[in-house]
Amino acid sequence: EGNIAYVQYDHQTALDNFSLCVTRRPADPRAWLNLSQLYFVIKDYENAIPALQKAVNFGGPPRLLYLLGVSHIHLGLKQKGGEYLRKHQKLGRDPEELQRGQQILRGLFTGQDKK
């Protein structure tokens, strides 16, 4: 039900379902993956970060490191965000994400980063 709500842009229903899922199955990596990505999509970066970290700890895909980096940057935590983006560059496989990560890293060091 949460996944259906997510693809229908019913983010509140998806959030309710994904939150319930992690409460009932706290060791399920898919539950944390779904919740963390939803938080990111709705730009709730403060909640996205701990959920993303949990998903990463359960062995989530390298893409989550990218989302962690961008989430930190959106909260003004540029150094921490840069660390996650560098980790993602070492592990990530999606060329588009790698390119965006490189742009963000360059911006961090030239002062031209965009939120």
C-alpha cells in the first residue's frame, strides 16, 4: 500500500505506511530504504538522514550515500555532505549521480554550491 501511494504522489499515506513498516520490522532493510527515499523526495532532510543511515547500515545501495551527502548539504552541513559524496564516488555506479556528486563537490570548494 505504501509503494502504491508513493507512485501516486500520496506522500502522507506512503509516509504513514512506511513508518508503520519500520516500526513493525525494524531490521528490514527494504523498509528503511523506502522510508529514507520518501523523506528525501519530500525534502524532509532532518528525518531523511537518520533513515538513510539506517538503510546504509543494513547494506543499502551506494545511491544512499549520494542521498546522504545531498541531504547534509541541504541542511548546511557541507563538510559532512562532501564526505558522503566522496564515499559515493568510490562506490556508486550511476553515471548521472556521479556527475552530479562531482558538481556538488566542486561547488563546495569553489563556493558555488547550490541548494
